Amino acid sequence: MSPSHADIAVSFGRAVRDRDFDDAVALFGPEKIQLVDEIRARHNLPLGDDLEFFLRRLRCAVRALNGDIKSVSARQMNETDEMVTVLLTFECEDSRQELSVEFDRDGNAVNLSSPDRYTPPSYADASDFEEYSITLDAEGTELDAIATVPTSSESVPVAVLVPGAGEIDKNATVGPNKLFQDIAWGLATENIATLRYDKREAVTEIPEEKRTLENLYFTDGVRAAQRAAKRVDTDSVVFVGHSQGGRCAFEMARQYGDAGGVAALDPPVIKPLEGDGQQLRNLLKIDGLVPPHFEQAVKNYRTQKEQFHSQSADNQPSVFLNSMWNYDQFETAASLSTPLLLYEMELNRQAPAEKRERWREVLSNDRDTIHRGSELNHNCQRGEQPRSILEPVLFHKNVDKRVITDLADWIFAST
């Protein structure tokens, strides 16, 4: 008797668990590259097109968020004339993780996806706050925003949540995760208001000649802070930026002029094309290996870097690259007299140590704080090494409560 689709899925899951990647790849049909292409395109990830390396990342993502894989099971969920869908379950040391596996009628696995959906964090109590829709004007473009305001007190500080790179919405949605909703609801439960907003490039196309940090970040962040102060009726406004938003939040505070503080959650410490390719290796390697496309990726990186640093009339870098290079977050942070918080997520550490040490020089006074999230990844999720760039885009896990507590304590101490 031929094995059922559930049996095949279990064989695949065990092969992934045991690192038998040749056996795992063999279960996929001739169009296996489409699986990686789809996920890479949807989330703009540097995955390459090698299925084995994708499965290595998948295994690391499951283990990083859930612990060691102990057992594997599966059950058939749906069947059509063309496809059979099976739910594959990894029972792990700390929790379980599920995957949806689709098979064609020839028994080939043709797609993998995560059934995870967003759920609010357990540390947030929705009865403690109210939310209001707000519209921000951004050079003629309307940005949807949400003010989350505690109901227990009339006088509260307000944090403006500054999104990172890319077309980020007001919740900072990545896969099944909503980083800014977690932070907003968590802080509101701690009696701190927030305002979060759609990034301008998420709702409108910005011409290349206008893609400056001023248009992508600074102007809208300052306007959001001004609107937040009026909506919550407070003088205590802080900026809380994530990733590239953390890097840019220092300039927003400088332009705003009366910020109560700036918290930067895992801001990048090097500029585009500033490194030597080592950070690219750190990002792409998995299980101590680099994927087949690595050498070409490094070659492309070094070519772009050389072209950027040898500008001529016929070789002009993009407006965005120039804008990034002309902004120095360290100098801007050092110029501020307001309290600063740097929150480094250690599981995401890629930049050279000497670059990270610049923060120790800037934040060397009593008013500033450095937190190191030794078990946190770039999206503020608790996990463990080795990490994988697939974790936040495939699987759901809320922002760790420790981040909320640390932010709340710092905001109250600063305002």
C-alpha cells in the first residue's frame, strides 16, 4: 500500500529535523524552485533559489522560536481535484510549530506555508485603553494612524512609533506578526499612550529623486509627534523607532525640539555599502555554510560599493544612498540633550564590534541607557541561536514582554 500524504509529510518533517536535506528536497516536485521564489519575493529576502538552504533556514527558524524538535506528526486537512493539504506539526522542547504542506496528485510536495495568524499578546489588557483612528497629512498624501490611549489616567506620556525600512504599515506587519500593535497595546497596559502610522512609501509611490530620509522618515515622524501631543494633550513625547526607524528617530527628536527621549530598537550601525561583505556573510550563512549564490552576492556588493565611492558625472549614486551617507546617527544622538535608550537585539548581531562600540562612546553619560536583549531577535521576539531570517515572516510570536517592561520603565524615568 502506497504511503498517505500525511505519511509523506511526516517523512519530510523527520528529514528536516534530522538534517537529511537530500531526502527532504527529494520529496518536492520539478517546480520546487517556485516555493523559494514566492517567499523571497513576498518578503524581499536574500534567500537565493536553493531549496536545501531554504529548508536549513526553515529548521533553524522552528528551533529558534520553539526549541529542539522532539517529534513530528501530520494529518490531512483538505483535498481537491488538484491538491491535497496536510498539516505538519513539529512538537518542540518549548512549544509546537505547524506547517501547511500542499501535494499535487503525483504525491510531490509543491508548497509550504505557515498557518500562523496574529494574536494579541497575553500581557496586553484591551480594557485598559481605547484606540482612535487619525489621519496624518504627508505632503498631500494621507497616512492612516492609530492613537492608543490608556483610560486610567488623563495625563500620560505618549510614544511615537517610528517604522523601519520598506513599505511598513502602522502595525509594522511582518508575516503573521504585528510588532507595533504589540508595543502599543503593551505600553497602553502600562499607562503609556502611543501613536503608530503608515509609512509614506507604504501608501504612495515616491519618485526616486525624492527618496530622501527627510521624505521617507523625518518629516512624517515629526508631524506624527506634533499630532500625538495634541491628541493625548501632553508635553511628554518620546520617539520609539525600530531598525532604520530607530536610526532616524534621533533626527526626528532634533527637529521636533522638545522630545522627552529617543528609544532606538536595534538600529543598524553601518550604512549601506559601508561594510566589507562580512555582514552579508553573517546574514546569509546557515549551519556554518554559505549558499551557492553567496560569492556572486558579495561580488555584486563590492562592485556597487566601488561605484558608489568613485562617483563621476556618468556614475551618480541614488538620491537615497546619498541621503543615507549624509546622515550620521551617532553625531545626531550625541547632539541631543534628551535621554536616549539603545536596545540591542543580540540574536541579530551582524555588524563589526568596532562599529557597535561607537554607541558606548555616544551613550557614556548618566542620562542614557543601553539594553542588550541576549535572547531577542531583530523583531523583539524571544528565541535562541542559531537564528534564521525566516522566523518573523513565517511564524507568529509576540514582542517579548521584557521589551515592553524595559521601554515603560525608561519612558517613565525620562518624562
